Amino acid sequence: MGEFPERLRRLRERNRLSRYRLSELCGISSDQIRRYELGNRKPGTDALEAIADYFEVSTDYLLGRTDYPCVVKPLSSHKKN
């Protein structure tokens, strides 16, 4: 089992979300969230991106490829003064 199940569970619990609520926010069934956390299933690209976007972390962080959760936002998303 990789880093993903543990990181997903930790992020969800740290944000005080139930699996059901996270599933609503990300458009993924709560059963899928449970399977991801148990390591019984790996997320597809769409699910992985939805989870990363919600928690504002990188997909690399979720997958255990880096220990730095920060997302680098494109310059176009920064407000101009």
C-alpha cells in the first residue's frame, strides 16, 4: 500500500470531513473514498485531481512523490495590484 490512502485519510480527518461530505465536495462516491483509504482501490485521474483541488495540495503529494503539499499556482491566477 502506498502513501495515498494514509494521506487522504489524514487530510480528510484534519479538515473534519466525513467520507460522505468529502464525496459530495469532490463528486466521488463515499464508497470509493472508503476504498481509497483502505488501499483497496487506486483513484483515476479525475478523482485524484478533484481531491487535490479540494485540499489545495499537489497530486504528487497525494501519491507520495513529494512530502511538500504546496501547489504552485499559475501566474494567471494571481491578482494584479
